[in-house]
Amino acid sequence: MNRTDALKEALTEDAFCREPLALAIISYLRQEDPESYRKVVTAFDQIMSNRFNAKIREYFDEMDSEEETQIFLKAGEVAELMGCSPRWVRKLAGEQKLPGYKRMNSDGSMEWVFPLENLGPHLQQRYYHSKS
């Protein structure tokens, strides 16, 4: 199970547990009618999975439209501009000493990204100089 699937499962369980009536019905069905219980749980899981997939697609669509107008650098790229290690860049970002944020990769893992426009002018100049 990848991170995205684990997150979906945890959020589904959390959403389900927030509804006492649904929880009571499912508990009753589990004891009295196991076949109906499986059908209801399967339907609920499918509904929640569809909702999460829609939200994930929406999130990535928003990221794609943002990326069309902004340049985002990964920790390794910023490290190269700063003359340090990617680990140091991630440490600075985690301490909020370097403007960046974590986003989800296409494989479901999190990575630090840094909008070029939020980096200092000297780093922006180095970036554009390295691209010319």
C-alpha cells in the first residue's frame, strides 16, 4: 500500500467514525447480516475513494496551473545555487529560514519545493545565469 492509499484509508475511517448513526448501523449489520455489512462497507469505500480521487486530481490540476506561471526548484537545485547540500536546504526550509513548502509527488511522497520568486535576488540571478 502506497502513502496515498494509506491516507485515503485513514481519512475514510475517520469520516466514517464521525457519523455515530452510520457507525451504529454498520455495527448492527456486522452482527446480524454479514453479507449486507460487506456490501454497505464496499459501497462506502467506493464513494469515499471516488471523492478522494476527485480531490487529488483537483489538487494536481491546481498545482499544474500554478506551475505554468511559476518556477519551482527542488532542494537539490537550490542547494546547487547556494553551494551547500540538499539536506541543509531541507533543514533550513523545515526551520522556516528558507521559503518553501512540501508538496506531494506523483508517487505520493512529499518533497520540498521552492518558488524561485520567493528566493533572494542573488539566487534568482544565479538561476537565470545558469540557464543561459
